[in-house]
Amino acid sequence: MKARPYLIALVLIVLVAGLLVVFRTPGGDPAKQQETSPQAAVEAGAGAGDAYYPTDGNSGYDVTLYDLAITYDPGSKKLDGVASVTATASADLARFNLDLEGLKVSEVKVAGQPAKFVQEGDHELVITPAAPLAKGKPFTAVITYGGQPTTIDDASLGRSGWQISSTGGAFAAGQPHSATTWFPANDTPRDKAALKVAARVPDGWTAISNGLEGPATRDGGWTTFTWSEETPLATYLATVAIDKFEVVRSKLPNGTPVVDAYAPGTSAAKKPIQSQGPEVLAYLETKFGPYPQRAAGSIWVADQIGFSLETQTRPIYAAWADLETVVHENAHQWFGDSVSIENWADICLNECLASYAQWLWLEHEGTDLDQRYRDQVEQRRERSSFWAPKLYDMGRGNEFRGVYDKGLMGMHALRKQVGDDVFFKALQSWLVKHRDSNASWPEFEEHFKQASGQPLDPFFKAWFRDSGIPDDQYLLPVGVRR
Ligand SMILES: [Zn+2]
């Protein structure tokens, strides 16, 4: 994610004012959560265990595929969906939860049999199958649902989830929450799954989603667009965008299909920027290793939304996005999408590295990064607000405070501390080790300690775990000194 520049300033003002930033009220009142939390192996509970968002996601099962059939009418703004969620029970389950926000469920079947269900709190869908599910066995839950999808208004990030564009179209995007506004999901980055989307829209509209494009079919004034993303993705990286897009198809040199979609009203300046996408990916491959996705491209909306987002294979770009944004969101295809965070406290694994990719691109274009780094250290030395945010375990609501700028500088300092060769080799072996999976910040520290043979604990503490400016020995590693 890359926030709209003024929003970062706004967030800082809000924080300086001492206001408590609350991302979202957890589902249900505390008593109800007690009631639905895991009491025994037979009752999978609300919440996958993230310390910042305890009711997000669910325990007791592992999703392998979301197979979605949705119909969306931009005229009525109504969505109707049937979601087939295939999962494996990780315990014997008498009941389990999915997360769905603002849409009403009309029917649930599990293993082909009608199941009981109840919608509780903000986003808990509690399902009781006709017969308990056996540990280790796959099952499919088919959920029929519909309504007018909701937008989540977030105190620090603006709007996320289902959003209506000025063109009359709609798109789903946001972090940490978005998927639950258009399909029932196990809404935690820890449970990555494949995604298939069949999106039916009135003729003249186009639906773009993640992954590979399948055939489109027409029936009585409607067109169904099909998309398939086999590489498992975290739920917040799933998207569908509906608009009267101009769609441009091409291929990367190795044959990877590229789909770029431009909403009506997108500035003519954006196409030349996006046309550099393949060059950006080719350059990032020289630093991070092979592009880890099966497809590529972009979705350009014409609105000044608060962020651009690394939706898997096909980032969503706001009207303000520029080439640096394209570099940032494509870098996330390695850092965030292929290797996903274990907890929201680990967000620097995504944002510090995607932001550092912007500097790598500048270096590619001839910028002396060491000089730039020294200049920025001097400019910011006395600015305590710049150094205040923690980059690891920063606390709920603070995830996106320091990771873009202080985090970027921390990555350059790490590179200079361990040397170019170790830095890039370690990044590549990290990406290979955790591909299509999840990893945590403490694991990243361990990985670099092993790769470098250096006792990096004090360095990581000074830069990433502590608040405040690092001591000069860590701020100016030998490699960056004049
Ligand atoms: Zn980002």
C-alpha cells in the first residue's frame, strides 16, 4: 500500500493531537466474543490470533479455494453472490466462522447439506453444519448472500472495502480489511488461498480481478467475466473492479500475461507510466529474483482515493499514482503478496521493502543512494517526530506511520551494515524460503543474522524495535560513511 501523500500528514496531525485511532470496532460485544471464542476443539472460534485485530479471521480450518460467482448491478449498487469456500478442518468442528460484513446471508450448505447459520456482531458468520466436520478432511461451504456492499471508513487510512467510483463503477480494495465487504472469507493474511471469480455485470461494463483472465460469456443483457488466481493470496489482496474499462492486453518477455485496465477519465499521462511496468518488473527481478506471480498488470481508477494497493498480480492505482507508485506496488508482488506477513505487527516486511524498492529504482536511474541517505539523515537528525515510530510491533493503528520513510532508511542502513552482496543474496533466499507462505519480522532478523554472520540484534533494536533516532554507529554504518 502507498498512501496518498497528504493523508500521511493528516495521520500525523491526528496522532499528535493525541486522538485514539481505532481501525474498526471488533465484532460483537465482549460477552458475545467470550461466547463464540474457542472453548473446545469442537467449536472453532472468531479470531485467528492477531494481537491487533483479534476477531479477524477464524480458527479451526484452512481455506484452499474461494470460488465466487457474483452479480453486480452498478444501477442499483446491489451485489448477489454465491461463494464456494473449500477448506480443510484443522480440528473436529461442530461449528465454524467466516467473516462477512454488511451483506445478508440467505442460505448455507456444507458438504451438500443445508447448514444452520447466524450473523453476529460486525462480521461474524457462524455456521453449524448438519454433521460435524472431521479433523484433516476437506469440506466445501456454499454461501448464498447479497445486498448493497459497504465501505469501511477507517480513521487513519480513509475508505476501504467496497467503494463506488465517480464513473458509477465499483471496486474492492483496502488494508487490513476489504474482502469481507464482497465475499465471506477467513479474513487473515495467515490463511492464503486460491481465488476464482465469475463476475456478472450488465453489458457494457467490464469486471477485472486477480490472476489469469478466462473466457467471458453473455446472457440476456449481462456479461460474465472469469478470473482465476492459483497462487494463494491473502484475502486483503483479492479484488474485483467493475467499470467501463479500457483493457490493454500484452505479455511479459517470458509469456506471462499482462492485463492493464483504465477506468474512463484516467489521465492520458498514466498509460506511458504503466507501459514501463514490464521494465520495472525486469529491473526488480535483477534485485529480488524471478517475478513470483503468474500474471501482471494494473487497475487504474480515475478517483483520488486515499491509497494505491498491491492487489495480487494487478495493483489498484489511485489517480495520483506515479512511476514510483508502480515500482512500490510491483515490489509488493514479492514482499507482501508472495511472502505475506504473519501478523500485522510485521508490516515492515511489506512496506519498508516496497518503499526501499523505490530507492533502488532511483539508483537504477543514476541516483547516489549513499549521498541521498546522508543528506536525509542530516535533514532529519533533529526531527524527533520522524524517528518516533517503531517499525516492528508498532501497535494497532500505527502500522503505516513510520514504514514508508524511516523504514526505507532502515533498509538502506541494513544494506550498508551487511554489504551489498549479503543484502541482496539474503533478500533472495528469504523470498525463496517463504514463497507463497507467511513470515514474521523476528524471522527476518534471524535470517539476516545468519546470512551476514553479524550479531545484528543491537542494530535491529536501534532501527526497528525502538522508538527514536538510532545511535550513530547504527545510523551511519561504515559502508555509508564518506
Ligand atoms: Zn505499500
